Amino acid sequence: MGFVIMDPTAPAWLTDADAVLGVITVADEGSSFLANAAAKAAGHRRLGRNYGEAVLVDPHLCGEGNFRYGHSAEVRGLIVGASSQSTDQDLYEAGMLAGDLIAAIADVHRTWLEEADPVVDWFAAADAPAGAYREMIDWFDAA
């Protein structure tokens, strides 16, 4: 089985290849299914919904070179494409992996926040906003 996990923090303008958080293969043949899983995950990211819906209901949204089968899953913003089983089983496995990964990330965040001393406001070691947020308001002069 092959899984492709998309980075939920990746900006929309980033290419799909650059937005991949990771891939997982299961069993000896798992890597042969990665392209299928990647197509489902990328299609989901582009369309903003389960890729299998487009395959079944809106095939006009599936362009040249896109995969003809299957579902992708999104759990709390994390998109996973999976392939090698039936379409419904792929959906189930993708959803389970996404849920497990979200739970693991939440545990790490919770531990990090509990150990932070003093308590921080930003997900950053320096407890400061990312530069992009400052850039958004640099033009404003309160004086």
C-alpha cells in the first residue's frame, strides 16, 4: 500500500511536489502505488475535496494524466492519498492514517506548550510571530 501525506501548513501557491509532508509504503509492492496515492492527494488539494467525488461526479475536473480511481481523505486539514486496496478501503486507510497523525501532532504540541516556560503565545522558540505576519502590517503607521 502507498500513502502520500500533504503538508497542511503549505501555502496554496506551493507546488504539490513541494507540499508533500511524507510518503509511507507498506509491504514489498507498496512503492508501486505511490503515484496513484500522489494523484489522489494532489487532486484533493487542488479541488478542496475528496478526489473520489470528482472522479465519480465531476470527471470534467480530472484533467489529462490524472488518476481514474479512488478516494482521498482529509482530517482536520490534513490530506492523505492512499492506494492499493478497493476505493472504499483506500478511503478508510487514508482517513485512519490522517486521524492518527493529527493525534500524534496534537500530543507533541501539547507537550511542547506544557513544557514552555514561560508560557508562549506563538508556535516558535522565540515566542514571536513569523515574519510574514509582520510584513502584512508593516505598511500601517499608527502614529
